[in-house]
Amino acid sequence: MNILITSGGTSEKIDDVRHLTNHATGRLGKEIALALKEESLAIHYVHGPQAVLPDNQNCQFYPIASVKELYNIMETLLTTISFDYVIHSMAVSDYELDVATDEELLAKKIAEDVLKNSFETPEDLTTIIKNSLLHSDNIPQNKQKKISSKNDKLILMMKKAPKIIGHIKQWQPNTYLIGFKLLVDVPEENLVSVAQESIVKNHADLILANDLIHIKDSQHLALLISKDGIEQRYTTKKEIAQGIKKIIVSK
């Protein structure tokens, strides 16, 4: 049986020394892999740069950093290997870097665009500025290997990153997909609703839904959601891992 686990978080490069990342540790992915350690499973483990890794000889590790790298390795794996389960627990950035610039370069570009266009109202001017910002391919970039700190501002323009979970069933329609959804300080009914929306949108089989305010060192409250509602409740990472193991070994 082949299992694909993603764990940790992604990291988006600004320059050769600076990156944008999140706080994901990969501890949950590690617990899931350890729970499956005694089973006769081949685990393909895709992980972010800061993720803690499981001591599991059945794991083959694939380190990635950016969302683009994650997309590429997931596409390769899911189009060349038949997976029985995909456990997509990685915290994937919603945005990736589009432009890194500074106040002088950006102000000059906007001024040029404003002078090239006529306007009579604040709304007209707003549209000109908005279009200038949206056409990021025309914004001068600071492409130094290490961006200088002499400017008062480092301006980062981000663009939507691809939603990896939305491609998994496109690459491999018959795999059993367990996705993860993290929200912050929302009522339980909202958590369930958003998880079920993800099931429909991404053709997932189950979503493990959690709220950041209920995740602590010794606690990890989570709901296992299906299209029909709450299937299980968990209180720790070990419980979550054992619950997912039960799903896998009982199929």
C-alpha cells in the first residue's frame, strides 16, 4: 500500500537570505507517519524546510520549500505512482512572491502611469493606480541576491499561489484524499461548514478541521469531517494520528 503524506509548511523566497514562511512545525504529519510505522506501508513523505521528521524506515523523504516546488513534486508523484491514500496535512501558503521592490521604484512607476492617463475624479485616479499595481510585470524589481536595507521600505507584492489540494484528485482521481483545514477563532459550525465546502470543491473524502486557538503543546482539538458532518472528535495529535491509522488499516 502506498501512502503520500505532506507535512510542515512552505517557504517563499524573497532573496537569497530572506524567506516568508509560516509557523507549521510538521509535528502532526510526523505523528501520523509514526502511527503507521509498524504497518507494511510505503510512505512518501513530502515536507517543508522547518518540518520535524519521523523516524520511520518506511518513509521516503521529499524536501520542498516553495509552493511551486510542492506543486511540481506532487504532480510528479501523483502521475507516476498509484497512491491508496493522500494525507495532505502541510500548511501551504495561499500566496507566493510576485514582485519585490522599494518605495522609490514603485512611486516612479505609478507616477509614470498617472501622467500617461487623464483623470477627472478620485475614482478615475484610483483606477489608474490600481491598474498600475495589478500589472506587476511592469513594476521595476529589486533583483539583488541580498536586497539592500538602505531603503526605508521593502515592498512585497504577492500573488495567489495554486491550491495544491484542488489538483490532487485531478492528478489521481481514485486516491483516498484526507485534507486539512485550519481556521482561527471561529464557531464550530463555521469550521464544519468550511470543511464541507472544501470536500465538495476539492473532491476530498475527509477533512481534518482545526482551530488554531485550540492547538497547544499538549492539546490539539480537531474534527474529522465528511460530507455528512462530524465523524470523530480528537483532543491530541496522537489521537488524530491513531484515528487516521484506523481509517487506513480498516479499508
